[in-house]
Amino acid sequence: MHASQYEITLPADYDMQIIRTRVAVGGHVLDDRAGLGLKAYVIRERGVTGSPVNQYAPFYLWNDTGQMARFLLGGGGFQNIVRDFGRPTARQWVGVACFAGPGRATAPATASRRLTPAPVDPDPERTGLGLSALVERETEQLRQLARRDGVHTAALAVDTHHWQLLRFVLWADTSARDDDATERYEVLHLSAPGLADLPDGAVW
């Protein structure tokens, strides 16, 4: 499993209905994309749920990194974003864990993201396993979070360039009840052709 996301921050006075229409018209294109676990078409709207910006920020969980590369490089769909908005930075994370929640059967309405730095490991016993212990704790916390009512899917991943942990949760209702979230989103559409193929539990 591999996670990716790009963020397109838009002007403060941007009409977000343009993005809503874009997704309504074209969001179905990836509904049967090979190798894709899910794509959540998410937005943040300035002044809504504390967002300081207007932003379109699709989030992906891939089952096949080759298909992810094809999407980004081979004319598999990303070229439409480049054409209309320029080429954004596409962040990537190595998947660590994924859990189905009790709301999996309902289309998600909201999402929450938490980005946190992986602290420098003092490693007092000089084992080199401090990060491993941290990820195990985060995985167990995610497992507990995924059991909450309304959770559709919860994922944990790590950025090994900036050494950040990503927690991304899809919620089946309009209240993303993640007190630790650093960002909250509205979900406009979910393409999930490989949802059943995503792991259920730790993947490492």
C-alpha cells in the first residue's frame, strides 16, 4: 500500500463550486482504475471547519505502485491537473497500516488528516528501534480509532524524506471526530475500485 496526495491551494475568493462541478462531472473516471485502492476527492473551504484556505487536495491509497507511476507519468489522469492548475508537488508516503471502520458501507462525507514529525530517537539503549516502537504505538492507536462509529477507512503511512507520520481517516458522516487532526476536509466523491484489496491491519 502506498499513499499520495497533492494540494492545490486556491485564491481566497475562489468559487469552490468550480471544483465541486469538476468532481461531479469527472470524478467517476477513476472508479474502475486498476491498482487504485481509493481516491478521496477532498476539499477545504476557507472559513469552514477552521480552514484558512480554499484547497483541492485529492488523497490516494494505491495497491500497485506501478499503476500509481502510470497515473502520474503516463497520461493516466494526472495530466488534467497539470493542464488546468500547473504541476503540483505530489507527496508520497509508505503505507504502514489500514483499517476498515464500521462505516465502510456508507460513502464518506468528511475526512481528517494528522501530520506529525517523527521525533529524533534518542535511542538510549542504542538498539535503533525507537522509530519501530513509535510506529507500533501509532498503529495500535489507529486500530482503536478505526473502531469508532462513523469511520469508513483509517490509514497510517510514513514520509521517509521529511520523517513525518500521516494519519488519514475517512468518515461516513459530516463530523470528522478526530481531535488530533491538523486538517479537516469535505469529501466530494470516493473512487474505490480496489477498496476490498487494501490491507486490514499492519502491512509491515
